[in-house]
Amino acid sequence: MVWIEIGAIADIPRRGARCVVTPRGRIAIFRTMDDSVFALEDHCPHRGGPLSQGIVHGTAVTCPLHSFVISLETGKALGADEGEVRTIPIRKEGDRLFLALEAHAA
């Protein structure tokens, strides 16, 4: 894994998100009310809606298009919905955030 710095936790509002574009696609970075951070692929498994534009509540996000609820911890749909998105390792060092990306083979 290669860790890249993506900014400060203050760059993301509490109960909000921002999107980071990587060579592997768009990654949504979420911040909960208690300052936990999570990273998921930025598309809903239902119809590809932008999860980074969804509503964060607890440790879940609701897709803005069709109200699918996705766990920020596992990437799996909650309730009666089915599907999942890939979670991406993220870490916080002080106030800085780092995202893990798979190293490309030479």
C-alpha cells in the first residue's frame, strides 16, 4: 500500500464528505459527528449515485438519488437494500488524513 496525504480533517465538515480523484477512481471521504473518518468508492451500488453528496448519519450515508443506506464501516447496504461498495483504508495522524492506495505493478 502507498499512503497519500489528502488534507486535513477540518477540510471535511462534520457529518459531511468530500471527494478525492485517484488513479483508481473517485473516493468519498466521510467525517462523522465524533470525527471518525471513512473512505468508500464514490458510487452507490444501486444506480451509481454519488455517495459523497449523501447525508451522513451515525456511521452510515444515505445515497442522494434513491435513499439506499450504506455502512461507512463495511461498505454494505443496510436494511432491505442489497449491494456494497469497496472501503478504502484511511488513517488520521494529528489533523492530517492519509488514504491507502494499492501500489501499481511496475
